[in-house]
Amino acid sequence: MKVAFQGEKGAFSEEACNKFFEFPDTIPFDTFEEVFTAVTAGDCAYGLIPIENTLSGSIHQNYDLLIRNTLYIVGECFLRVRHCLIAFPGVTKQNIKVVMSHPQALWQCAGYLRDLEVITEPVYDTAGSVKLLKASGEYNKAAIASAKAAEIYGMQILETGIEDNPENYTRFLAIGQNSVALHGEEKTSIVFELRNQPGALFKALSVFALRDIDLTKIESRPLPGKPWEYRFYVDIIGALCDIRVGKALDHLGEYVLTLRVLGSYRRANME
Amino acid sequence: MKVAFQGEKGAFSEEACNKFFEFPDTIPFDTFEEVFTAVTAGDCAYGLIPIENTLSGSIHQNYDLLIRNTLYIVGECFLRVRHCLIAFPGVTKQNIKVVMSHPQALWQCAGYLRDLEVITEPVYDTAGSVKLLKASGEYNKAAIASAKAAEIYGMQILETGIEDNPENYTRFLAIGQNSVALHGEEKTSIVFELRNQPGALFKALSVFALRDIDLTKIESRPLPGKPWEYRFYVDIIGALCDIRVGKALDHLGEYVLTLRVLGSYRRANME
């Protein structure tokens, strides 16, 4: 079964694919947009995209792509992200002047990099930074990526777990063409637009609070072309087929301009 | 009066400084962190930082720096951001293979760049991308920045207003050591942490809704070390000295774990 992910082989997204799916055939793509396109076109059965990280926050581009495409969220998965400082074999930490990686990885290791007194260089991907390092042949540069990426490119790990805070988890969403209907404890992800008037968000959240439905995430994104108005993405505990959730969404319909269910899926645990 | 901003001379932040302050002596810094440090140390009277954009959304790093520092928000300012495609004199659009700029600018011009069929290269700053281009001497590269940046570095503007959506505004916050107390219509910015329990956010927002206090922005950021718990930044219409706002914040104190007022300041208009 083909599963699309963004990045080079050895990316954390590929590690998450192997955790979430059984024996996936992981297919790398340069951009998140291409992951959505591959699943929409049927070239891949599923895609797996990062949506938020406990240190650096939400990956906004994927929130925006969820709304611009018509795919469903079919599952979620948590991955503990352990960053490694990677360089050519024989190089020591004292040699390093420049460190390359994805901006989110650089941000997650900001304190460590400050102490190391190096220049940072943002690149498109974590595993890709190891590939670029290898191609550059530069011995005073290092990359930040997974241990797997170091192995794939035959490079040396100088230090493991260099993120500023060990509670470094990324939440991934599995996306597919069809919605799923599962038993057990589920989550439902929705997105809605509100009228720009006092109390609008309060009323929207009341439909869940009045029914004791737990809200696990709220994210606002700007509405293009409508300055200082926002679209809200909300995750709630409960399946779409749960009668309380159905009633809450009916009720929400009274307050919102638009409402879309992005998916109802099995809730992941942190292990 | 010295005002700190992030970026090179010709940055949109510098343009905003000139709009907000009367005859400021604008001082450039490499990072937002250095802007906060310069104001805290008293080297600059004020700093001006971007906080959100109508196309690309919030600048999370500055939300995080507001909480890590003890400065006050003393004002806000809106700037219409017009991006230019900039290259060496004599170069035409057909010559361009690579376009450099800050990731947020690349994101705001994503559709335009897709049609141009070029490779994008994220760098640290918009005006800085023009500086880098000039130093590189490469005629098949372009940068995205302000018209002012093109002028400063003696480069050519190939096209103006290349952002995907003309409603491209950035909201800036002025930060200083002392809080201000102004008359007229004001905004107050606060930040709070909630207990992780059902209905917590709903209760927090009720203190404003029950008093008809308008909420103009809500932003959540992860709490480092507490996976999937969040800190909320909220902007409301009303001054801190307004009795309704005071009562609302007293009431909010009953529901939150921590609460900090980041500042009460004059509300800007879009012109």
C-alpha cells in the first residue's frame, strides 16, 4: 500500500508512516501540496502529514491545504521527535561553524544552537539537510535530522536528543479519499467560519461546552481577502456518529457561516 | 528616538517604524530576540515587531518572545505589504530561475511563483534577500522585498504587487519598558494558561461575552514541557482602565492558572 509523505527518505514523516500503517510502501514528495495531490489522484492510498508539534506549534500550511482539498482525515499518530546533530565521519563538534535543517527543527533546538555558537541555515527538509551536507562535502557544517537519515547517507551522529525540551512530539494526520467509521474512542476534526461580531466564538464553543464535549485543539487561520477575520479549526473528542456530537454540530450550524467536517477517526495515544 | 526593528535597512518593519513613530532613528537587528534585548537594556526606546499577517497568519516567534520578556505592548500599526520581484538591472523575468526571500514572503507569493516556474530559496529577511542577491552577482536569481529595498541596493523592480491576494496587511506591535495610559478607543492584549479540562476555554471566553466585550484575536501556542496543553493570547477592545474590562479580568482570574496583561494601547485603523 502506497503512502505519501513530504521530505526525503529518513524524514520523521516516514518514521511516522511506519508507525501508523502496517508495511507501507512509503513514497517521498518534495512538498505537502504534492502529498495531497498524490492522494487525490489515487496515486497513493493515503498521505501522512505533520499538523502540530509540542514545541514549535501548528504547521499552518497543512491546515490551509486541508481546506483547499477535499480529502478526509482518517487517523492520527504521535511521534516522539529526537533530533541528532549530524556531520561527516571524523568531524568533531568544535569544527562546526554552520548548522542546516528545516526551520522548525532549528527552532526546536534554538537553545542548543545558541550555546554551540553557530550560524543556522534554513533548508527545505530535515533528512534533506543531511543529503545537502553530503553533497556539499563541507567539513565545518552539520545538519539536524533523525538517526535514520544519518544512517541512510552514511554520516556520523555527533549528539542525540539536542532538542531544547524532551517533550518533543509531533502529531501527524493520515489523509485519504474516503471517510472511515470506527468504534472505540474517536476524535472529530471540523472547520468553520464565523460572522465577525461580538461573542461569535463564545457561542460556537457553547455547543460543545453545553454537552460536555471535550475540545482538544483550536487553531485560527486568516481568511484570505478578509483582513482580520479568521477560520477556526477545532478537534473534539467523540465520533461523528455519536448522537451528542451530531446534536452539537446541528447546533453549531445555527451560528456559523460555513461548516465542514474534516474527518472522524480513532484517537491515538502517546506511546 | 531610537527604535529597534528586525531585518536589514529597507525592511517592511522599518517602513512600519516610519509610519508609527514621528522621526524615529531606526536601528536594524538580525533577530527578533535582539530587538527585545535592545529595548529591555534601554539601548532603544521602543521596538516594533510584526505579530500577524492577513495571508500567512501569526508570527509565532514573537508571541513566544512577548511571554519570555517583561516588556509592554504600547501600540499597534497596520502596514499594507506590497511585494516586488527584484533583480539586477537589465535582467528580464524570463531569465529568472531562482527566487529568494523570507519564507513568509515566499508563502504570500506562492501562486505567482508557481506560475513563474522557479525554484524558491528561503532566507532570513526580505530586504536581506536583496542584499544577498547583490553580493552574489547572479543574474538568473531574483529577490522578493519592498520597493525601498530595491532602491537602497540599486536594483531593478521587475514587477510590483506580486502577492497572491491584494488584502496583504501586516499588524505590528510597538513594545517598550513602560505601559501607556491613553484615551480614545483602545485594545488590551492578555495571555493566560488554562486547566486542561472540558469547557475551560468556553468559561474563559464567557467573561468577555457576558460583558459584550469584543474579542479581535485569539492565538494558541504550545506550553513547552506540557504536550498538547496551550497558552492563549487574546486581544480585546477596551482599555485596562475601563471598568468593564477590569471586572472581566477579575472574573477571568477565577478560571485561569496564570494571567498576564501584555499591554493596553490605542487601536490602529487600517489607513
